[in-house]
Amino acid sequence: MLVPLLFIIIIIINQSINQSNFIYKALFIPKASQNLSGKMFVFPQETNTAHVKLIPANVNLQSLTVCHRSFTDLKRDHSLFSLSSPSHHNEFLVFMSWPSSLDYAPNKWHSICTTWNSSSGLVQMWFNGQPLVIKYIPFTLPLTTNPIIIVGQEQDSHGGGFAINQCLVGMMCDVHMWNYEVSPCEILKYMKGEGVTPGNVLNWAALNYQSIGNPD
């Protein structure tokens, strides 16, 4: 299902995946939980290998909120946040579609939050402090089974299938994820860089991640 916004948010329930043709070879660098406050992930070049895998602290997602900040000079489609499961490679995808109808200016930091509720099927995105229209995505289910979360690439199979023309070239920081819908007031605090309750699924100040390839 596609939400026709500046960003494409996809929650797909019925889609088969063939992983047999994906061969993966890259430098694998595991990282223990780290406080990344004041730091960022850097994706310096186009590649179909380099990415960061984020390890969630909670995999029972009846609802969720994802927030992140990104900086790029790309003027093409690119992925910002990709969550897959063994059965659906685009369970939850935040994807920049170019050209845009909003002020997604190059060489500028942009703050983005996305909320989703499996019971109601409602999705909403916040872009640089402004809420976008709420959309309904039918036939959604809770995300409960072995999710793989990746930034820097878009998954076309569970944990892989990357395309170089969809990768992020730029920087990303302040990634948080909650297993509930964060209130509009809390989202605005995040957008302003004020103190918010850290994510209980992904917490930038205590992040468990794996750097693969050459992101810094």
C-alpha cells in the first residue's frame, strides 16, 4: 500500500519474497550499545552494500513511531528507514520520492517522524515540525516476527536486495523508535531538539547497531 505523500510509506501485507538470488559480501562490523548523542551516521558515496542495521529492543509492534534527522544533496529517490520481516520486505518503509511537493531542500537538515497504528490502519508523517495529512492503509497487521531495520539502503529482500539508485548519500542522526504512537506535543519537542522520552525500541543514546560496508 502506498501513501501518496512527499515520502512513500509502505506497509505491505501480501507479497512473496525470493531471496535465493541475493548474494551478500561486505565488511561486517558489530557494535555494542552506544550513546550516539552528538554523533551521526555518514554515508559518503553511492553503493549497494554499505548500510547500518539497527537492532530493536522490542519486536512486538502493535503501533509505532519513528523519528530521524537526515541531510543530503540527492535529487533522486532514496530510502530513509527500511523495516522488513521474513514474509514482507517492505513492512514499513520511509522513502523519499523525487521530485517533491514539499520543501525537501538539499544540503539542509530535515526532521521527520512517522506514526502508525495496526488497529486503525492510520499513518501520519511530520515533516520539519508540520503534520501531513493522516492516511488510511487497510489490511495492516502487528509487526512481531524477526524485523530487520536498515538505514542507508532499501530492502528488496529480508535484510538485503539493495539497489544503488535507492541508497542514501548523506548523513543521519537522532534515530528513535517507540512501540506506540508518540503524542503531537512530544513530536514537536523532537522537531525542536528539546528533550523527549527516548525510544523504547531504538534509542539514539543507547543504540545497538551493526555497521556494514563503509558508513562512518
